[in-house]
Amino acid sequence: MSLKKLFTEHPDAVGESYFEHMGVALSFAGPLLAAGLAALVHAFLPFLCVTSASVTVKRLYARMTNRTPHTAAHNSADRMLGWDPVI
């Protein structure tokens, strides 16, 4: 398998360029990190961050399951996100 294919096979499969896919993945990473920190705080201080992690995970799950891949009809210059990255 070529090095390029390692970096582009999955983004291509969901109809995104490498950098589009990176942006989407990073848009999930930040909230997941914050949710993890909230869960860590909640583990030691259960009266804090009672629903922070679960609300974040539910919101991100809804975003991920409602995604629709780009169609091949769009070329990379005209490609717009096929779903709303910020709900």
C-alpha cells in the first residue's frame, strides 16, 4: 500500500479531501477532550460536571450519525461540506 493511499483512502471513502477530513476529525477531538476532562473532574467531585460528558457525547453521536458523504459529482474546488459540522 502506498504512503499516499494510507492518508487518503478513508477520507476518499467518506467523500472528503485529506484536509476536510482533518477538520472534521479535529472538530470532534476538542469536545471529546473537554468531555473527558469533565468526566475526570466528575469522578473525584461527583457534584460537579454531572451531565457535561454525557451531553457532549450525545451531541457528537448525533452529528456523526447524521453525516452524509459528499457525492462524487462535486470536484474538489467546488466541494462544500455535505452536512452541518456545527450543531
